[in-house]
Amino acid sequence: ILGLPDDYLVGIVPASDTGAVEMVMWSMLGERPVDICHWESFGTTWYSDAVKELKLEKVTNIKAEFGVLPDLSKTDASHDILFTMNGTTSGVRVPSLDWIPADRTGLTICDATSAIFGFDMLPWEKLDVVTYSWQKVLGGEGAHGMLILGPRAVARLESYKPPRPLPKIFRLCKGDGTLNGGIFKGETINTPSMMCVEDYLDALRWAKSIGGLPALLAKSAANFKVLADFEAKTGWLEFLCAVPEHRSNTSVCFKMKAPSGEPMGSDAVAKFRKLLEQKGVCFDIGAYRDAPAGLRIWCGATVEQDDLRVLTLWLKWAYQQVQAAQ
């Protein structure tokens, strides 16, 4: 479905996307300097772990605040580059991979958990490592991670021995230093739930039945348009990301404003969300705990446009209720 190159490997790993990213960091980083680009909660965690846990000395911190994409041209192609393709908690995405040179000497490591199956990530050859989890765009169980390795990543694993002990669940190579190819043929490090496996296979079959990757991307884009059209008509809802080209079409994040134009306080936002939950309209649409107060609405391909259209009516209702009670 993804159309990966024939020489790319795909494996199931423990502990969701977090496990996949940490496995890569502990196994591959340290051979050369690393640039870590982050602008939301999870990318910030990867930077913190690189500095505080791995204690890497040559780390360049390329960061931006919530709602803003940092200047990715500041990365050095001779360094390893770790970045998040889509800021799940900030609603900010990387619009293209044009900033990654084909002749780079470092590795590109892409946390793609809320991007893959949701928008175009081509060309795959620009990405040496891709990680994601089942539960995002295709809506599966969240305990399992996916690891995609290109040939340059495999070469790093087999040529570089990190100066740190690796727990069993992080070991991608056998005792002789060669890649444990079984991981990428269904021989998982830990046995995943077979019910979860069947659920994910069902999701993949569904994706194929509606037209594959092009259909998934089109559905997510159409879902995003429903909310973008609604935002344009309201005076109280505003994208957290100000640059249209950088806005995520899967994890859509908004700020909220009071009628005065001032930011809506966190207590008022909480009341807004509670009203919707009490009516059974939607759940867990609040901004991530580290992000500015607001909303985060999922628009991946498993969501239907008609449901989002109905949601916008409820959003308007809840806003009116909160303001009337002020």
C-alpha cells in the first residue's frame, strides 16, 4: 500500500512508535553528530533523551514553539537528522522533503506516526529510517510499533557498535554484528497480540478496498477541508499553525478565542470539551497537555466527512453555551 522501495525492510517492534524511535536512537546514534528537529511534545522527548539519557555530546537543537515549523535548512547533511514528519500535538507538518539532499552522508530518521497513510511522504529514498504505530491513521491498537529501514540504515547497524549496553527489546543485530533479518520476516522480538494483528490486517484490507494510498490521502485531505472551511467562517476558532502549507491534515489543532478576541482561558476550554463529552458527541479533542489550550481533532482516513460536518454544528453550540454562562 505504501509503495516502499524493494530494498526497504519492514518489521513489528514493541512499545508503539515510542519503542521504535528509542530502538533506533539507542542502536544507531553516536557514530556522528546529530541534528534533532522538534516543534511539539514527542520530538522534544527525542531531543531530551538524546542529551540526557544517551548523553550524546554533538547534538544540534533545531526547535520551534508550538504552531511553528523550525528552519529545516539549518540541518547538516553530514550529520544524522532526527525529525517528526507531523507534529501530532502541534498540528504542524513537514510539507516536503526537498530540504534533504540525495547525496547526504548522515542518516535521516523520521518519526512518521501521525503522517504515514495520511499524506504524501515521497520520495521514500530521502528517508533512511521511518517509524510509526498502528493506532494513528489506520486506527489500530497502539501497543505495537513499526520500523522501516532503508539500506543505508542497515549498513549503519552492521558497521557501528554503540558504546552502551542495549536491552533485548532494542537489539536489531545478532551476536555477530549482522542484522537480525528475522525481525523483518515476522519473527518479532516480543509476541504481539494476534487479535491486534488481525485487526490491523483488516484495516489494511479496508485501505486496499477503497483504492489504496491515493484514496487514504484524499479522504484525509477532504476531512481537513471540512474543518478548514468551518474555521474560516468563525471568529473564535483559529489554526494553531499560522502557515497554511505547514498545517497538518491529520492532527488538526486549533486555538480558541473569546468574543473579545482574547485567547479563551483553559477553564472555559475545559467546560467546552465537557459539554461535548456529556452529550456523547466527541471525546479527547482537547489540546495535548503540553500544548496551548485549544482543540485537537483527528482527520485521518478512518473519519468520515459527514461526521465532521455534524461535529462543527456541535462545536458552534458548545461555544454559545460557554459564552452564555460567562
